Amino acid sequence: MDNVSFGPIRYNAADGAFEAKVDIARDGRTFRYPARYPAPLDMPSHKVRAGLAARARAMSDSGDLRSVL
């Protein structure tokens, strides 16, 4: 399983979403993703963290697809 850590989690009131930089450690490397999770301000913190982690994992699991010029 991946190790997930979070930078400061902030609430963007204008957009109604939590935002954070999420680090995912996988196979000895760390990947950072800007994650955004739409939710009300009173959402429990464990659900916010789970939502942000899921968003980051979705970006992380995009495979090896790359654009080549």
C-alpha cells in the first residue's frame, strides 16, 4: 500500500472545497499532487483526508501515459 502524507489542508470557501498538496510514496519514490475535494466546511477531518488521498491516488494511478513532442 502507498504511504500518503499531507501538506497543510486549507478550505477554499469561494469554491467550497478542501485543498492540499498530497505526497504519495511508492516504490522508493515520492510523488506530489495538488488535490482538491469538494465538501462542506464541517466535514469530519478523516473524511476530508480520505477524499484528498483518493483524488491524489487517481492522479497517481494514471499509468505511464506521457505526451511526446
